[in-house]
Amino acid sequence: MARILAIDFGTKRTGLAVTDELQIIASGLTTVDTKELLPFLRNYLKNEKVELFLVGEPKQMNNTASESEAHIQPFISKLTKIFPHIPVQRVDERFTSKMAFQTMIDSGLKKKKRRNKALIDEISATLILQSFLYSK
């Protein structure tokens, strides 16, 4: 089996998470500068098999698209052109940043480490991936 890669897309930073090859466990991979995201993915896919991209879908409370969706759609278009053999699926990402921050508190991270937005993005991607795995 191949991995599933989750993407918590942001205009500055993007959090990434990945499953193991059996698609049982979701783990944070890293956070990359968004402008370096596609080169990072090209390099990652040289060494790892990925069968699905999960891209977070930010929604408002009334279920309409968030403003950041305007930045995500062009990215998805590029992603599907570069990797046409890997499907893209969207996953509702409401509350993942808040849940990521709470996870950091619950795990006992000091206040200084909880300010690390890159870590929040990586945890958010992991939560997106974990919610997908639970729903399978």
C-alpha cells in the first residue's frame, strides 16, 4: 500500500502529515514555507509512494467556503497538473487549529513552544488526516 498525505494549506506555511504504508497511523511530517511546497512534494514523492492527497477544506460555521479557499483552489489546480496520477480529496478542517493548540496544551508543551505556528500547522494536518482515517 501507499501512504496518504494530508495538507493543511496556508498562505505562508503549510503543515503536512502522512500515514504509514498500511494507512493506520497518522503522523506529522513537517511544515514547509508554502512557496517551497511543490518542490518539497516533488522531492518527497521521489522516495515515497503516495496514493491520495487530502487537502483541508476551510469552511465557515454556516458551511460556506472560507476566504482562504481562494488561495487553495489555485494550489489544487497546480497539484493535479504536476501529479495527475494522485487523486485529491477535500476534508473539512474546521476547528483543527484550535484542536491542535489544545493538543499542545494537553501534552504539556511550555507556552513558548505553543507559540510555534509551524508546529500548530503540522498538528492540524495530522488532525485532518486522523479524522479521514476514522471515517474510513
